[in-house]
Amino acid sequence: MTKKRVSIKDIARLAGVSSPTVSRALQGRGRVSTLTRERITQLANEIGYTPSLVARGLVTQRSYCVGVVVPSFADPFHSQVAQGIEEEARRHQYSIFLANTDVDPARELEIARTFHGRQVDGIIVSSSRVGNRYAAWLQETGIPMVLLNAHVAFDQIHSIYHDDYQGICLVMQHLIARGYRRIAYISNARGVRASVERQRAWFDSMQVAALPPELLVNGPNGRFHGGAIATKQLLAQAQALWQAPPDAICCYNDTMAIGALAELRAQGLKTPTDVAVTGFDDIDVTEFVDPPLTTIRQPRHQMGVQAMQLLLTLIDDRTANGYVPRTTVMLGELVVRSST
């Protein structure tokens, strides 16, 4: 026999108040005394009340679900961003659908359309490979969207991103102050805005310091083996150019930097004695690799929290005052460890 679901009316009858009073008390809104709110909350917990999101959605015309799109589940950066999104969503009684594009722009668009078909209230896309291609679709659907780590010139696409240019400038200032001069750069061939900005910061920093930016290698991807492959190519090119390894390798991200450390070790080179290495992101493992990695700490969790907060604001604006373009730029910090 199926157990009957506890309703707001059941709580109202036990508490001796009206159903609207119970609703206001459980949502923490409206004029309800503290004593009454506490008594209603205690009763709800005791009799096992669970809010019906279906009923709530019928009243509010919302699904209380948002879609989150990431390029890779394997990337620690995106997992920590997603954690921040999920925690903030849960705080507002939202659920998330999480999907992985495997860095495929066509799949990213397909996932976004699928989420819209699922009637999510909004979508967050981390490190989008599509960017402005959302413009026409968003004008058609009107669904609120926030891009993380991407910025495009279209006022219906709202974005939160880290100042990647400033981050690599901090890394380069540190390396140059330590006396490194032959500073090579490993980029991510599959990267987007962040990749362009970080590479540009390396190039500009070398020019400002009157050091020729001579050695740049694009790795096949931003993962561990991508960094190892790029480092192998880089060392061969450095031998031809300088007849010596670079003094330092500035890497697009931490996973590529860890791959670089492994390849340097395989070729008998010590870090930082022979070649210093830097990363970007400060994923959890960076302080435990050998040697611990100098990197830029991005506020990953907070970026996720702010992305969800912004999306909730856009969801509210859609039914109230319409869209107001919003862009948030966040700053990281240099974390110096033994790899430099």
C-alpha cells in the first residue's frame, strides 16, 4: 500500500493555522512570527514533509532545475566550479543537470538545446567553445544563460570569468625576478578565451622585459599527456634554438604543467635546478606533486557560486524587469612553491 504524501494542509491542521501561513513559514517569507515558524518547521520535520517541486512549479511556472555544461568531467577545475554551482543551487532549492561536451562545440550546442527541451530555468556553460553562436538561439528562446570563463559581445549572454591575462603576468613577473630568461610557453591548442589571454600575457611580459619570446609550443589538449607531449616537442626545439633547455616553462594550466614535470623527469632534467615549471588554476594536487607547483590560484568554487547567483537573478529578471547585461571579472593570486 502506497503511503500518502504529507501535504501543507496536513501541517496546517496539526498546527492550527492556515495553509498560506504554513507555506510562508516553510519558505521563510512573509509575516509569520518566529515562534509560529519554528513550530511549523518542527512539525514538518516530525511528520516527514517534503515540498512538491511539481506543485511549486505549477504555481511559479518554473522547473527549479538548471543545466550545467562543462567541457570535461576529468578536469579538476570544472569539477570544483560545478561543486560551487551545485551548493548554491541547493541552497535555493534548485537541482542541476550536469553534462560533459568532451570539448566538442557541436555537442555543446546539442546539450544546450536538450536542456531547453527539458524546460530548465537557465543554463550555465563553463569554458564555452561556441560563444557568439548562442546569440540567435537565445534571442529565439529567451532562456537565461551564464558563461563561465568565456566572454562574448552579446548582451543576452552574461559572463563570469577570471582575469587570465593578469594571472600570467604575475607568473612572469615572478620568473623574471628569479632570474629566468629563456622562458618558454606551453599553450593549449583546444583552448578558447583563456588560452588566448594567457598566451598574450606571456608574449607581452617577455617583450616588456626585453626578452625575445622565441619558444612557444601548442599542446594537443589541456590534460596531463598534452603537457608531456608539448614538453617533449619544446625540449627538441630548445636544443635546436639555444643548444640548451629553457630556464623555465610557463604552462597553460596545472594539468599540462604536471605532464611537463613528468616529461622533464623522464629526460633526466631536474625541476627547478635545470628547468623551472609553472601552472595555472591551483588544483588540489599541485601542492603534492614533486616538486610542489608554483601556480595561479583561481577562485574556482566562488566562480561557481557567483555563476549560480547571477543565473538566479536573470531568472527573476526574465519575469520582472527584463535582461540587464552583467559581466564579472575575478582575480586570482600567485602561489609560489618549489617548482620555481
